[in-house]
Amino acid sequence: MREQEYNLKNLTKCPLCKAKYDNSQTFVLEEGSSRTIFHLTCSKCQSAVLAFITEGKQGVVSLGMATDLSVQEAREMFKKNPVNKEDVLEVYKYLNNK
């Protein structure tokens, strides 16, 4: 089996109980020209996964990550601005001045 097919096939089943995901519990959080982020909830064990699918020169790459975020919480998280270097510097200065 090709690596890309294997990567995507792993995202069709819950990593904890191996039940097949129900389409009604699969939500697109963010979509771009070569990437998509999904939130999947297992209808059998209720565990949740964030799935990142990216298409590049090397083919399709997928990454699944267990999460305790609900769909609503994940949507809110992806609406926020990304952390920039000024944010990191501000936290660094704060922590070093304690």
C-alpha cells in the first residue's frame, strides 16, 4: 500500500477503539488550497481527534492528534491569530522578570 493511502486510511477509524468515524461527527475547521484541518469525534467512545491533511510535492501527508477540545472549542481556537515573535518575546520577558 502506498504511504499516502496508508496515512489517509488511518484517519477513517478511531485510534482508541478502532470504530469507523461517522460523517455526521466530522467537521472541517479550516481549509486552504493544499491543506485541510478536521475535528473528528468517535460516536462509539466519544474521543476526539484533530486531523491535519496537507498536499505537497511529495504527495498527501496526514497527522492525527488526540484532543480534549470540543468542536466549538476547536473552531474558536482556529479563529484566533497565530502566535508571532512579539508574543513569544513578551512571554519570555514576563517569565524572566518574576
